[in-house]
Amino acid sequence: MNQITVLDAVTAFADFVEPTDAELSAIEREMPLILADVDLIDAQIIAMDHAPNEVDTRRVRRALARVLAERAKLTNRTADTTPAGGAA
């Protein structure tokens, strides 16, 4: 009886598991936004851990402003690299 092991099933798609260079570049471009999102989540978790105070409010507001700024930068960079024109 011919059995397929888990290792055979996993290694059969090994070439498709690795990210492409384009995907890695996209992740690298988005990394500042990802890190800003992580900081926002951290600030929100800290604020939920105890009774909110003014420092927590400022921390969350600053983190949110950073997320919005990074999102705007990423959008502007993406808009600059998108070719002009559209589908006919």
C-alpha cells in the first residue's frame, strides 16, 4: 500500500510556500504602517489594563495619529508609483 506522509504532502508545495520578491518588497514598504498599528494596539491594551487616565488617552491619540500619518504616506507612495491611465 502506498502511503502519503505528512512530510510528502508539505514538501509537495514547498516551491509555493516561499513569498516572492514582489511580496517581500510590499511587506517592506508597509512595515512602518504595520509597526504603527502594533504600537496603537499596545497603547489600547495598556489603557484597558487599568482605569484610563490622561497619559493613556494621550498615548492612544499619539499612536492613532502615527497610524494615520503612515497610512497617508503609504497611500501617497502607492499613488506615485501607479501608472497613469486606466482600462479602456
